[in-house]
Amino acid sequence: MNKKEFLTEFLKPEKNNIGAVAPSSKYLVKKMVDPIDFTKVKCIVEFGAGTGNITKELLNRMPQDSILIAFEINKEFCEKLKEINDPRIKIISDTAENLESYMVKHNILKVDYIVSSLPFTIIPNAIVKNILKIAQKVLTPKGAFIQYQYSLNAYSKLKNTFKKVDLNFTPINLPPAFIFTCTN
């Protein structure tokens, strides 16, 4: 999906589940995946996989015996994700709040990393709080929750859930983005 098609999807009046006007830039993708130690990864979860820019880079770096569970509620974006031909990816067209039930379905006890592009500014606070609580609960002790946002508004929510929140920034993205790496 090119930038124009992405923007068209964003501008559809019935779509209030897209928080970006353009796909993630290669600079944002790099800052989202660089904190991950891929050498021992068994399971990564992606919240808000969009059109797959981050998804593809995760798959490029992940071991062949690992699994990527990609959540995306936008139907058009799910169709785009299905074009990724990789047996390690499980595309889930459902809310991230249901992560635990999909972990059971795929026999996963813990998650090594969660990479999230969820637009917290347009998701009700109670749902954001629940998603963060679930993410914190399912991560391995050395795991991390990596989230990007276009403002610092989510910082306090992340600090209230995780023991440590490291902040990064990339100006080369539309719009520029903050990257939060959260650990227990």
C-alpha cells in the first residue's frame, strides 16, 4: 500500500481506528526494532500492524523457529498483511485486549517483546489501561513493550504500568514520533 492509498484509508469517515496519516518510515521502523535481542526470541506480538512496515522488519530479523502474532483491526490493512508470505506470522483481526486468548490458542506461555503502533490518543483510557496491563503481565522477565506515539501523552500511562520507560525520538517520520521502550 503506497502513501496515497494509506492516506485515503485514513481519511475514510467510517474509519476511526487509524492513528497515522502515513506508513512508518524506515527510520521509525529501525528505532522500533533495534531494542530487540533477536538471538533468543521465540514470540513477538505486534499491536496495530498496519500495512506491515514494522512487521516485515521483525520477520527479517526473527529466528526461523519463532512466531509473530500481528494484531490489526482495520480490514483493508489485514488484507495487505496477508500478502506477507511467511509461515511464522499469525494475523489476528481483533483487539489487542484479547491477546491472552490467542496465546492459549497458539500454545504460547510468555511473549518476548510486544511492538505497538496503537494510537493511544484515540483509544478510550480504560481500554489503553487494560491493554498495557495485559502486555505487562504476558512479557517474559527480560521482555519489553515498545510503543511509538506522536506526542508524550502516553508517557504517564506507560510509567504507571512498567518499572522503566526509556524514551527515544525520530524526527524523520510523518509525523515525527516518540519511541517508548518499557520493561518490568
